Amino acid sequence: MKRRGMRDVAGVSVSTVANVLNNPGVVAVATRERVEAAMDRVGFVRGAAARQLRGLPSRLVGSITLDQGNPFHAELNRGNEDHLDEAGCMLLACSTDQRADRELRALQLLEEHSPRGHHHADRCERAAAGRGQRAWDAGGAARRAAGRGRPVRGGGR
């Protein structure tokens, strides 16, 4: 359901619905509670695509690590997740199992979701180069993401 539909269900204007979503402090408590209750009743879910069309940043941040089972990477992701949660963001964690093809696929899929940024453990790039794989590798995909304005934090050696 879109905001216009929420307007009808909650009996308020579209701008009031927008304020409940984006600036709840400017809406009277009783009105905000009425709109939130209407959202719960109809199962309203905020659309990330609409948010990005308005030029607002994604709430998704990616983490591409070598092995999620490794306690170091698990702790790294846990710390990132806690920090991002405070900022209203969500961490999407991917594990490459130290395979360049999985690293490249993770980077490509992550970019399709236009993340706010990502952390990238890039040891697979060097491994791929050592095996004579093509130049269009995971490291190249990370450089292209950074070139489009996405913050990319490398974590390889």
C-alpha cells in the first residue's frame, strides 16, 4: 500500500503520513499513534526503492568476508551490525569461502541493491590473479563500486 492509501485508512493527509515516517517528532502523539496503528492493520511496509528515488541513501550496508565461520569475521560483522543498527541501517553479510567467483557474484548482487557502502575482504582478488583469471575480477568490481561513490573499505592484507 502506498502513502495515498494510508491517507485514506488513517484519515489524514499524505504529508502527515510522510511526516510520521520521516519526521515523527513534528506529528502530534495521538495522530502519530493513529497512523502507526493503521499501518499495522494494513501491513504497510516502507518501500526502499521509493526512498532511493527521492535521493535518500540506502539503509543497506554489505560485508563481504572470506569465511563467516571464522571467529574473526563473525566478530567483525557483529561489531559492524551493532554500529549500523544504531544508525538505522542493516548489514548484509556474504561469505566467499575464499573463492574469487563467489566474491565477484557477491559484489555484483550487492551493487544491484545500491548499498550505502560495503566492507570487502579482498584476498580473493590476489588469489584469482595468481590463477591467471581475467582482469574483470572481484577487485575490479570493488573499484568500480567505489568509483560510483559507494564507500568501500578493504580488509585484505
